[in-house]
Amino acid sequence: MTLRIGIALIAVLALAGCSDGSSNGRGLGLSVDFTTFVKNEIKQTDNERNAVNINELEFIFNDQDNEQAYDDLF
């Protein structure tokens, strides 16, 4: 009985130690409003411009119900 409790305790501690191991580093980036980001990128359009790295960005979709969010672009 004591052996089973010991094994269960070790298993619980091992799993608790790995509880956040699958995050792949997410959450370290900046939160950016998607509409603002897109509008700024369109304003800075240039054929010679370097690509923008968005891998570390976490987009916030504040305007997902706003059908007029991009009306001022076109």
C-alpha cells in the first residue's frame, strides 16, 4: 500500500512539474490590436521594404464585429 502511494505521489509531482511545458514560449510577445497593425502596415507599403516578423505577436481582435473597421483604407 505504501509503495502505491509513493508511486502515485511521484507521478503527481512529475506531472505537476510539466504543467506549462507545452507553451512553446508563447505569451512572451506583445499584444497588438489587429486592425491598428493592418492599417499601419498598409500605410508603410513599399516594394523594397523588409518583411515584418509577426511570430512573437499576439493579435487582439477588438473590431471583429465592426464592419466599418477598414472603411478608411479604401
